[in-house]
Amino acid sequence: MTKASITVSDLTIRFPVYGADAKSLKKALARAVSVGGALGRHAGVTDVTALANVNLQLKAGDRLGLIGHNGSGKTTLLRALSGAYEPDEGTIDVHGRIAALLDLSLGIDSTATGYENIRLRGRIAGLSTREIDERMDEIAEFTGLGPFLSMPVKTYSAGMQGRLAFAAATALEADVLLMDEWIAVGDAEFQKLAHKRLLKLVERAGILVLATHEAPLLKLYCNKVMKLEGGVASEVMDIRRLDELLAG
Amino acid sequence: MDSATHMLRTGRRGALFQLQMALRDLQNSFARIGLAWSLATHDVGSRYRGSVLGPFWITLSMGLMVLGIGFLYASLFNLALDQFLPYVALGIVFFGVMTGIINEGCDTFVHAASMLSQTSLPMFTFVWRVVFRNLINLAHHLVIVVGMLAFYGQWKVANVPLALLGIFLMLLNASWASLLAGIASARFRDIPQIVISVMQFAIFMTPVFWLPDRFGKHQVFLDFNPFYHLLQSVRAPLLGQTVSGHSYVVLVTMAVVGWLVTFLVFARTRRRIVHYL
């Protein structure tokens, strides 16, 4: 197994946010004709600097908590670490298999059954059909959904969907687990199971990056913490200084 | 989520670097071509889940349409059924593949938004997903095509290789159009309506339901219809007719120029597509 590590240096991510007007070709054309301007520029398109010069180094066994207000760049950083957003400046270097749990609906087809969704997720994560079959029983048991796994996912509650997604994603022996907020899904019993899974991941010398607003969760899972404010990151600090960061 | 154990992303700019990254995307999509196939089979399977005939609804509905249109137009234009039915069956089926790939291309990235925004999966995987999905549909329609030709005694195995070449050229051209439509539709939400209207117009302007020789002296205009050449390269060999060399020149030129332009657009927009969504 490769040793997990994350190295982010001088990461800047800017992206255009397209308003409803900017998404219409008709309006863009009308504007270009009437103003004589270039197509698709200016009106309705706002450039946002989501992350500015972020530096981050994590090694095997690190569990980083990301805190910050809504829109401070936590999710953007997670998406960048997953490989979905490419840097505008700087570099991201991640060693290890990445599993991202940023959005419950990844690969989830709500009309398909739980089993089919596990299969789909497994395929997306790079498992062969046979590898998925081998793990199916274990994943199915972990979800605790029993007979519901043969029913369409659209009949599931949010908590059940969370169980399914978490079970499928963490069954993949990922080295780097990226999670956004929703770890609080599921009932107390599932929380306990999830807790065990995450500890196992840490034992395997994986890396966890978790964005959340809840201090108890951070204290439970993380040994390091970083605060984002308007796309600017603080230093990576020990979790014991969490109260200091929250106060500041 | 990805099977790769190392991911390096840099903020390097420059056209050459972007071109390189676009090529790597293409390579990676071939390395994981099985994923595109899995997604495509899942799509087809889930669309017909719970129905008695399953995906053979595709066959049944197409069969009824071919028969209906075949009998109607044959009597309207006073044509011999044994000539017209196989002709119209081939036309509808293969024009349907083109329409399917290009129209569904509009949703290539829009439908994959949640996957694209948290993985480093190759973009091209989703293009192949659309192509495969339509190939699976085609496979269900082949029953009608072969059946119709065999019923009228026009099925010849010797015609198949040339028809396969035609299908290949058709896929090659439809796939770049599909990708281009996908990028444009992600950026501008009114593109799908335009694409659908164009394809609807095209099916009536192309000899699918009518015979080109009825066009009389206006037949030269067919030369300017790319869909005519695309359809002809598949339909003519199966009907035992010859495809003019001119058609092949048009198709190959269109594939080369189309892919060049599309690939450049892709290289330029690749890292932005996820932000369009």
C-alpha cells in the first residue's frame, strides 16, 4: 500500500459563477449584438476567488478538521483534493486512493435499488464487478438496511441514504477520505458503527479531511484543525487549540 | 473516488499544457472503458426496470413505428412494399442512432454533475457512456433490421463488412457532435432545445421516409446534407447498393475536421466544465 500523504502548496482556485442570464445563449448573443462586446463575458458572470494561497501538508494518520463559515472555501478545498477542481495556481499532490463523500448523490440513481447503487459506486471507485461481488455481503451488512437494499433508493429516508453512501464509500479501502458535514447522518447505532470504521481507517494510516461546524465531532475524529476565512487558510493547528480558533 | 493512487494537479497554464491534459483525459477514459460500459448498461437497464419485456420494449416500439410508417408512406407514394419497408426500417433505425447520440450528448455532463464535482474521473468516460447506451439500443433494433431484410430476401452476409465501416464512420462523426453539444449545453442551457430542433428538421430533410430519386433534379442538394452521407454509408451497403466514393471523402473529412475542432474546444474548456454545471 502506498503511504498516504497530501501536499498542497500555494493553491489558488478561482471560478466563474454563472448567473441565469449568462447561461442563456440567446441573451448572450443579444448582448453581443447590441453592445458589440465579446460573447459570454461580463454580464452575469462573476469571478470568485474561492481559495487563495492555501498551504497544507498532511501525512499518514492525520485527521484534519476544516472549520469556517458557509462560503469560506471548505467544500472547494475538499473538491480540489478530490481532483474535481483544478488549481489556477499552485499544486495539489495526493498519494493514496481517494474516497470523497461530499455529496450523498454520487452515483446514486434514485430509481435503482440499494444493491445496484452499491455496484455503481464500486465501479466508479475503480473496483471490478468481481471485486464488488466479493464485498457485497460485507457492505450490505454494514449498511444495516437488510431487505430495503432490494428497494429503490427513492423510498429511503435521508438517514438510510447516508448509511448506504457511507458504507459503500468506506468499504473501498480508501487511503484518503474526504467528508463534508453530513457525517452526522444516521441514528445512534449507525454513528457507533461509523465511528469504528473511521478509527479503522486511521489505524490503516489513512488520512481524513472532515469539514464540519460541530465542535464535538471535530474533537472526536480529528487531531488537527484548520480554519478557512474567505478562502484564506489559517495554519494547521493541534486540535487542542480548537477553542482558541473558534473564539478568534 | 478513483482507483489511482497518485494524483497531481498543477495550476500550470498554456495551450500546450491544456492540450496534454485533454489527451490524458482521453487516455484515462480508454484505460477505464469498462466504467463507461457499466454506466451505459445501468442506464438502459434502469429505464426499463419493472417492465415485463424489459429493454425489448425498445424493439417492440421501434418495430411498430417502422411498420406503421412503412405501410403509410408506401401507399401514399405508391411504392412496392418489398422495396420500401427494408429501406425505411434501415433509415429510421440508423438515423435514430445518430439522433440519440447527438441529442443525448446535450446531457453528457449536466447529468454527471454530482460525479464530476467530487471525483477525478475522465470527462470522456461520459461521452462513451452516451455512445455505448445508443449502441445497446441499436443492438435491440438489429432484430428488426435483419428480420426485415431476411423477410424480403435481401439479407446478405457479404454486405455486412461495408455496413460495419459505415457504422464506424457514423459513430466517429456522431461522437464529436455529441461531445460538442455536451460542452455547449453545460455552458448555455438553451442549447438542447436548439439541437433537438435541428435534429428534428434533419430527419425530414434527409431521405429517411422518402426516396432520393423522387427529388428529381434537386438531388444535388443532398450532397450538402451531411446526414445523407452518414445514413447512406450504412443503409446502402445493407440494401446491396453502392456508396459513392464521394460520400466516404465527405465522411472522413468531416470526422477529421470535427474532431480537431471539438478536441481544441474540449482542451480549452475541460477544467471549466465542472464550474459550468
